[in-house]
Amino acid sequence: MNRFISDRCRQKGGGNLMYRAMIIDDEEMVRWGIRDLIDWQKEGFALCEDGKDGRDGLRKLLSNSPDLALVDIKMPGLSGIELIRSAREAGFEGRFIILTGYSEFEFAKAAISLGVEEYLLKPVDEEELCHCVRKVRAQLDRQEEERIRRIAGEDAAKEELLRKILLERGSREELEAEMAEYGISFGEEILCVAILTDREENLQEGMGRAMEKMEEFLRDSSLYFWRAAMDGCYLLIGRGLDYRDWVDRLSARNERIRTKYGEGLLLAVGNNVGAWYELCHSYEFAKYMLEQKFLLGQWDVLSIRAIEELQKKAENPPAEYFLMLAEVGDLEGIQEGVEKFGTYCIKNLMKETDVKIQVLYSLMTIQGSVEKKYGAWGGDIAEQMEALNRARKLEHVLELYAAILQEICMKIGREGSDTVIKRMYYYMEKNYGQEMKLESFARMFNYNANYLGKIFRKEMGDSFNNTLDSIRIANAKRLLEETDMKVYQISEQVGYKNIDYFYLKFKKYVGVSPKEYKKEISGGKGEADWEGQGI
């Protein structure tokens, strides 16, 4: 059974195009003979299923559309000339070779007017058949080359048109005329622009692999409506999808690339627009998002959604905060603080240089304070600066920042139990308003709670709870002296949620109630007046 070849294919082991040929003759022996007479595959042809007579041949010819048909001129039902004429009228554009006997020679010559390339006399000679087939093959090659050049030229023109649209080169009328020339219509659906590229560190390994990954990504043409190459990137146009949905689809495709190559590509997605002439704005937004790749390095697909997800909570912990965490040995707190700083950088779209300068300034401030209290800790600020400068993603800067802070923390922690108590006391002074228990410190420093309580009393001369109360009451006195806050507000501010308990503690340490203390420092203002103000 002959295998039917439905599409053009390429020879295995070679790059030459394989064309298709069909034999139409009512004599089976003739068909077999022509099949076996030459090596069709070597000549660049794959044979389709034979046509057994004129009508059968015409049906299969129009159905399979081969590049070359060898047609017997005299067949029952429909002659070769009638078959060729009907095929041409139906739009068939392939080549024909007529098979004819001596008696039909003059008749065969007339078929040239129908576009027959060659004619062969029966019985067919091997050398003559090879000559005719090679001649047709050369014509087909030239035709294919011209088609490829034409398509390439048209594709290049379309790419240039897309670049004009995105870069706003030309009037709207001129661009519309070009779009009409190439039959391009964006419709009235949502449009969006994405930039597809590889990460900078991967591009340094060679453009070849980067382009291979991008071409692999683009094989799924359902992901985009139109594409164009520019400056080592691909510009993609999405149509009919909100950018959030497009981000999800692009991310899923990129995950496949990561699985295959070990590293995904980098995409920056712009905002939605409602008309083709607004695509330039979406492109500008995509470029802006690409510029944030330092900040958003943990994402492969950059869009405003990545920033929105991080803008809910953002604060910039100062150097003093990190110093306090280092001194109390709170490694987890340092990590959380660094993550907060990273979120702050993203929310405020800080430039790479500004992020690195702020981290470096914070480290220098902390290093100076640590050296004053504990002596040199051995950190090399020049080496840290070099490492920070080499970092190409925010996440790498944050990793270095946390590692250096934790190194400082561990260095301070190796100074002995007296340093542990100093760190505890410093933390209590800075965070007296928070709930605080000895057991929490014991877990933090990996001590037994009873043992830690004993060495705390030995170093400080008083118990942990009494020391904490002293700190809180001292700050309560300061707030009564310096502010107009109400007593219940001060109670909460210094860490006492129950105001009656606050009154008891205040009187124990000061000798008078908060109201009486306020009256004393105010120069004798009446208690009724204080009550009128809610004190």
C-alpha cells in the first residue's frame, strides 16, 4: 500500500526540501514501472497515491495538490488533456509531465499551452525521466526560494510596521494605510504589549542559547497576536486578554522553558489599551517595568501586579533598629526587617544605586556603633561594598544585607553571658511598650529560663520583671512631664494594658499616683482640673 504524503517534508539527514509527485495512468504496470525506474527520494520527491484513471486522478490531484503530476494523455473517462484543463480551471498550480505514445505526439505538444512542462514518450526511458524530473525540480527550487524571499520580505515589513506603531513613527493615517496593505486588523479588543528577553547574566553566556530559548517560547503562537524582533528582544502583542490573564499564561509558558533549559526568560508586560494607536503607551510601560528588573528580580514576568502585591505593607527599618536586633541576638527579626526593607524599595521603585547606597550607609552606621561598644568585629566594609556592587538583583542585595547583619549578631553573641544581659537590657529599653517575658529571651539565646533569670539578677542587681517595671515607669514619668497624653494612653504606651495595674506599679516606684505626680510637676494645678481633661 502506498503511503500518502499530505505535506511537504524535509529529507532525513539533510536540509533539502522534499516535494510531492503523483503518477496518473490507467495501466497499473506503467505506474509500477515509473515508480521503480528512478530513486524518487534521491531526486527530491515523495510519491503520493497513484491516480488509476482520468477521473480518479483528477479527484486525487485536487485533493492532495502535489507539486508534480505525471499524466497519461489517453485514459478512459477523462483524457489527460481534459484532466489538465479541469485542474487548471480549479486552481491547481503544480507542474505536469505528459506520458504519451508516438501516435499522440502532436496532440501532446498542444498540451504545452496548458502549462505542461515536459512530455515523455512511452515506454519511458530512465535517463529521459531523470532529466525531466530534475528540470522540474530546479524550477520548483527557484519558485520556493522566491516564495521564501517574498515571505521574509513581507514579514520584515510587518515587523517594521509594528516597530513604527510602538515607537509612534508616522501619522495615524500612514500607519493605517500600511496595516490595510498587509491585511492587519487589531479589532476592538483589549490590547497589551510584552517585551521578551533573557536575563542579563544569561546573555553574557552567549546570544545563541538565549535566542534558542526565545524561539522555543514563541513556538506557542496562541500566546500572542503579533510579534517583532528589536534590539535582541521580541515585542509581543496580546489581544483580547486582560494583562493579568496574559501574565498568567506567559508565566505558565515560561515555566516550561525553565523546566527544559534550567532557567526561564524575562518578560515585562505593559498595561491594557483599547486601540492600536495606544499600543505605544503599553510599550512604554513594559519598558519601564523592564527597568525594574533589579527590584523585581525574583519574578520572571514583570508587571504592575508584582508591585501591587508588595505595596500593602512597606516600611524602612532604620540602622538603629537592626543594631538593636543584632544586640539582642534576634536572627529571625533581622531577616524579617531586611524583607521589610526590600518591600519598601519595591513600593518606592528605588533605583539600584540608591538601594545599595542605603544598605551600605546602614552597615557603616551599625559597624561604627558595634565597634564603640564591643570593639572591632572584623568585617571588611570594602569587601562588602564590592559584593554589593556585583549584585544584579534586589534579592541578592538583601541576602548580603541579612548575612552581614547576622554575622555581626553572632559576633556580639560570642562575648559571654554579660553581653547577653546587656543585649537584653538594651532591647527592653527600646521595646518596653511591647509584651515581654523572660521565657522569650531564654528561647532566643538558647538558655534555661531559671538560669537566665539568675544571671540577669547577678548582672543587673534586680530581677527581670522589676527591671522591666522600672524602665516602663521611668518612661511613664517622662511622658507625663513632656506630653499632654491622658493617663490611660500613657499606660498603654509603656506596656500596661490594665490601667489599675499601672496605677499600682506607678505608686510603688514613684510613691504617688500618676495624677498626683502630674499635679506636682504642673505647679499645683487642681485635681478637678486634671479630671476635666481626662487624666
